[in-house]
Amino acid sequence: MAGTTHAVNSVADGLRLPLDFALSPRLAAVPLPEVGEVAPEVKAVFDEIMTFYAMDHVPAVYRWMARDGGFLQGYWRAVREAFSDRKLDRLTKEILAFAASMTAKSDYGVDFHLREARRLGLSDPMLTEAVEVVQLFNTVTKIADALQLQPDFPHTVGKR
Amino acid sequence: MEIVHVTEADELTPEDQRFCEATKAWFKIDFVPKMSRVLLTIPEFGRPYGRASRRAMMDGALTRAQKELIATMVSAINVCEY
């Protein structure tokens, strides 16, 4: 999940794709396929994506991926699997993706995952607490790196 | 290798040693993490930071487990091994 979130954000921000929900001043650096122009198998993936996220349009980053339908299909299925309810619920996963996006300073990811987390039930108190944790650990990770602190927790602590 | 001397817990003031004992209880561990000791090198920074951390990491609208997952995600994105 961390991997796909970070990678999708990198593509979206790298290509300056417009945000999907907030008003966006960004103009995509590349042309995106129009939904009406794609092959039926790509259209089927688009429909899955819109259903999964309860959206009335296809997120810009998936329109970009549709330039290669086979890649889109495989990557989307992997993302869907990573973000589906399993041992962690979808809301928790979206909060984690939001935290990853904030930490990586991804405008696209913050816009996308904050909207999705809210849709799945993120309340204002939950958002406040999540951002506090992001802030705390962006502090201590930078201190740890600056001082080159070696890990002191044995990797087996709390392992289940 | 650390580029600074990491203060040992027994070098800290009694007040800060008590805070370290609370940290051990919080994490259910038998040692004081280096980060706690580093932060307390400047107690005027470390003490309020520690209090803010404890407050933020308690069960609330999000569970402590969810918060630890967020912390892990931030650490992963920042590629912070510590």
C-alpha cells in the first residue's frame, strides 16, 4: 500500500495532473486520454475505479495510465487489492495513504486520499489526531536521521 | 554510528528519569529509547515535546494501534530506519 500510494503520487505530481477534488490550478504536462476514446477493456477498468471510489469521473492519474491498457489493468487490480478491506479496514488504509501523501508533500495524494478517507467516515477529530501523529513523526524521524541514531528496538518486540 | 553522545538515562535529572520510566511503561520495554534520551538532552524542549507526544498517541478518535501504523508509514516514506 505504501508503495503504490507513493508511486501513484509520484506520477500524478510529476506530470502535474490536475487534482481530482479540490480546485486545481494545475495543467497536466501531458495529454490524457478522454474517457470516450478508450478501448472497451479500458472502459471496464475505468468503471471499476469509479465504482470503488464512488466517483463520477475517472481520477486523472488512471486516465494517464490508460495510455497502456494492459499496464492500467494490472496496476489497478493491485491497488484495489491493497486498498480493500482485509485485516485493516479501508478507512485505516486511506488514513495511512493520506499520512504517506502528507509526508511526501504530494498535493495529488493529499487531495485524493483525504476525500476518500472522509467518504469512508473520517471525522474532524480523527483528522486532527492523524495530522498530529504525522507532525510528531516527521519531527523525530528528521532528528533521528540528522543524528544518525541506530535503531534500539529489537525487531522482534511485539511481533505476532 | 551516532554523531552525538546519547545521554544515558542515569545521567538525566530525577524528573527526567521519572519521565523515562513512564516511557518504558508506555512501550512495555525494559530500556529507555535513544530518542527519548536525545530529546531530554534539552529538557526545555524534550519535556513539552514528550507530553505532546504522549497526548497525541493515546487512544482517542483513532486507536493507539492506528496511530502507530501512521507513525510507521511516516517513517517508511522518510526512509528512517530508526
